[in-house]
Amino acid sequence: MPYRVSVAHLALKVYIPETGETHYIGILNSGAWRKGKKMFGPIGGAAHLTEEGEKYIKKYLEATSIHMNVDGGLDARFIVPNALLGRALQFFETLDPRYSDVDVSDEMFKELTTEELVGIPAILTEEDAREITLTYTGSRRQKVISGPGTSVLTNEEAPSRRLFHFSILNMSLRVFGKMLKSPAIHQFTVEEIASTRDGTQKGRTADGVDIADNVFIP
């Protein structure tokens, strides 16, 4: 059986250096929003392949159906034979910049400073977003889930196995307060995060909004 491999850079955790506080936040998923649905997920998205990365996964991982993003680049989302699934996940756990992007701050900042969600203004100004720094904290493979999952790219072509690279968003209390004023941002409670059962199912916020299954505490 073939599998769809999906690699993403995500940020859920916020650290406020001036107070020492940590919080967990989510952002409205743009793909779900375009379909008229409301679902909160992590900030971030798919890892992008370099030209060398594309060549490598085609030659050594027998990758097919590589996903093209809206900018015309290729994401680290592709199908591999079952026999090469473990090798594919191990390969992207190395975070080798020759094959995929490692510094994703520009992509995350773009998500916060552009009007990606129709009807909702940008969350932050570019000046505010430039104050945010990222700290990589580790990678984790998502646990096997039953059913199609919450990804808008999920289809019946192949079951998905996902690898997540997590970072913390370091920001001032002022910028954090500004983010929380946006309807595109939700501050998760521990109970809300727990509703995804460690990333194995869709969760719910206290007021009934869906939470993507890639929301969990790594």
C-alpha cells in the first residue's frame, strides 16, 4: 500500500520573555475557511522542497504526486511505496537545508501579516511581526489515526503519515495582546488541546469550533 508523506513546520506555543509566561494559540485554517468552515490549527504549514530535494525523493524514495503549492513551488507532500515510508520520514527528520527549507520564519510571518482569510484583516503589521523570533524545539511523527484526518489535502489516494517540526514563537506581551484581538487567533486551553487525544482525532474548542488533529503538545 502506498502512503502520503506530509512534512510541516508548525508553531503552537508562545513564550513571553518579559513575564516568563507560555501560552498555546491557533490560527484559522485558510483551506477550511475558503470552504466556508471554521477550524483552528497551528501557525505554519508544509515544508518546501528545494530543487535537490525534489531530485532526491524522486530518485531514492520513488516519490510521486508531489504537491504544488499556490506559489508554484513543491511541498514536502508526496506519495511513496510502503517499503520506503520509514526511510522517507527518517530523511526529513534530519532537517537538511539542501533538501527542504529549515528557516521558516518568513513563511510564518507572511501568514500573520497578509490577509489570507477573506473578510479578516491581517493579524499583525510587518513591524510587529519582525519582533517575533522562532526557536526550534523538536520534531515528532504524528500518531497513526483512523479515518481521513482534518487536512484539507486528504484524499482517498493513500493514507497519510505526517512529520511535524515544532518551534516556539517568542514575542513581547504587547505583540501577543495584539494577536489575541484578531478573530483569526484562538488561545487554546489545556482541555481544548487534550480533545484531539494527542493528535489522533479532531478536537473542539469550548465554544464548539473544530480543532485540527495536528494540534497537540509535543
